[in-house]
Amino acid sequence: MRKMLAANCGLIMTGSLLLNGSAWATGTPESADIEALVNDTIAPLMAEHRIPGMAVALSINGQQHYFNYGLANQEAGIPVTDQTLFELGSISKIFTAALAGYAQATGALSLSDPASRYLPELKDSAFDEITLLELGTYTAGELPLQFPDAVQSEEAMIDYYRQWQPESTPGSHRLYSNPSLGLFGYLAAQSLGQPFEMAMEEVLFAPLGLEHSYFQVPEAQQANYAYGYSKEDEPIRVNPGMLDAQAYGLKSTAADVLTLVEANMSGAELNEPLSQALAATRTGYFEIGNMTQGLGWESYAYPVALDQLLAGNSLEMILQPNPVNRLTPPLAPRQEALYNKTGATNGFGDYVAFVPSEQIGIVLLANRNYPNQARIEAAHHILSALTEAP
């Protein structure tokens, strides 16, 4: 079911949720019930946070449901549709991690290798002692959230890494970092002998059928590229930055993101290297409280309480170094787990989560950067209603 619920004047609502209806009593909610649940959750969310437009995608036992709300471009009155492209922010990291997983599955790299093995310019630097795994899990020794402003070229980037020194022993603390995950993706592409964007297209986008995912939105798709909106309601889009494609630069539709979610939940028709690649992203390598850090994905034992999800996606978890427990051996991908990832740019705020054992996944894409807590509460409410129906 693809349902577009948007109008230039605001939202179109289509009813309220009937939890005691016969369809829910059998555990098989019908489309109208799902639609009502999503409407009743998203409408107040958008109103409270002044979100111009949203796309919501659900996968329930292999069935896809799409809901579009509000405006992709307020100035021109253009509604959100199935084709609307949103900036994914750090949800891009899930895609990047899959490329590294593929490189490992095909023997091009090993996550236990030192990072400097794949970039000769990093020889005799701290990256002789920092592994690819530590880069991919933000445990490289407290690389910062962003590059310094002076790093504006590849040469300056390499010089920055050569001069950088860890603040803590690699593998001992997690500090969320675009330069960490960005270098991880950069080196994965190096190991495959291809530019990053070309490797992503060949390894991930084409095999999965992701036909509306772009690092640089082509001219033919510009009309579908939503504007993000600042706190002052100014239309904005993400600025180019060093390793932006690897860390936060992907633009995509809700349907393409849901396709990746479904590939992680089932993967039955994937080729073996790609199946192994996605499994690597769901493997747990470090524990921080109730959260397990994979490559891109972060997971929790299921069922998971809302407060645990909020703690794992809190500003303290993002902005502060947190001691970690290395899992030896790593924790294999779990069916009884909730996997999730937030993403944002200055004008967009997104969230994706799925539970393999329940065969349910959700994608929330919005063209305003609103608090993680609100995204998670909305998604948790929808997932809980759908999985706890009598």
C-alpha cells in the first residue's frame, strides 16, 4: 500500500486507531488500522516540532506500507511523495559499513588489520595501532565528532590523521565521530581499488535495487530533493565536507531505506558476499550500557524498554567518550534484538529501526532536525502497537 497523505494546506487525517478491531484481535492488522496508527502518531509529532514534511515507511511480515505527509518544499508548495529525497545524515553510516563488510567478505580487507595498511601515507602514525574495526565502531581513541574547519582537502585530511594522537587507548572508549567512520569507509573503498561512490553503486545500490539513492543528486532528480528547514524556517541543504559521502552525505527515499532494512531482516535472495556484509554490520563488537555497537547499526536485546533506547541515543552517548566492553568473541547477529540508527543534517532528522524476530521495521524521514527523543518515542509507539496487538 502506498498512501500519500499531504496537501498544501496541511495534513489529511483518515480516522483513529481501533485496537480492539477484529483484524488486530487476530494479530494481523489491516492497512486501514496501520494507517490510523501512523496518522495518530505522526500528526502531533509534526505539529509539536513544526516539521514541514515527513515520509514514513513500514515493513510488516514482508509487506510494505508508505505514508507521506506535508511539504517537501514549503515555498513552492510541493508535497512529500514516494519519490521525495531526504538527506539521511548519519544513517548513511549503515550503508558505508555494508561496503566495508563486503570488502571483508571478499577478502579485500580484515577488520583486525591496522588502518595504515590501506593508506601508505598513514604509516608511522597512530593508525599503525588502530584497527579498521576500531574506526568502524568509534573506538579509535576519541577522534572528534567533526573535522577541524581547516581540513578542506584530501591532502589536509591525510595530514590531520598523520598528526592526530589518541586521547585514550584504542578500543577502550567510544566517541561518536564522523572522521572515524568516514575514514573507515574511505579505506574500505581503497581496499576495493575504487572510488567510494562507484564502489557503493556496484556493491550495494545496484544489487539491492536502490534506484533513488544518491551522494550527488542528479539534475533529473533535483525536483524530488526536499529542502530541509532550519530553526528559523530557512530552507537549507547539507554543505559539502570532508568524507561527507562516507559519514553523512547520502540522499534517499523512504522506500530505498526500507529496502536495506528488509535485506537485513531476511536477505534470502542476496549473493553470499553481500549477505555476509550485512551480517557484519549487525554483529556486536562493543557494549556500552544496554547498547551493543555494531558497524553502523546499534542494537538492544528485545524486547527493549523505551528508556533504554533513549539512553543509547542520548546527547551524552553522542558527545561524550564512554568506556566500552569489548565483546570477545563478537556477538553474532541476533533475531531477538532491536537494531536502530539516527541521522541528521542541519535541516533533516531521521530514524530507522527493525526487529528481525518480529519481521517489522520502520523508517522515519523528516525535513527538520528535531530531537532524537521525539523520533524514538514515535517509532517505539508504532512498533509497540503493531507487535503487542492481541
